[in-house]
Amino acid sequence: GPVLSGLKNLIAKKLSEEEEEQKVKVVAKKERHL
């Protein structure tokens, strides 16, 4: 139903946001070493 697809969208959005945060942290670590 619509509720389930809405939940899936929320979860997908949350996962992609967490991935972006991880990338930012990795980049920050690399930049600190330079």
C-alpha cells in the first residue's frame, strides 16, 4: 500500500543521507592528512 512505499522512500532517503555523511567524514580525514 501507499504507507509501505512511503516507508521505503523514507528508509532509502535516510540511508543515502548516512552514506553522504560517511563520504564527508572520509574526505575530511583525507584532507587532514594533507
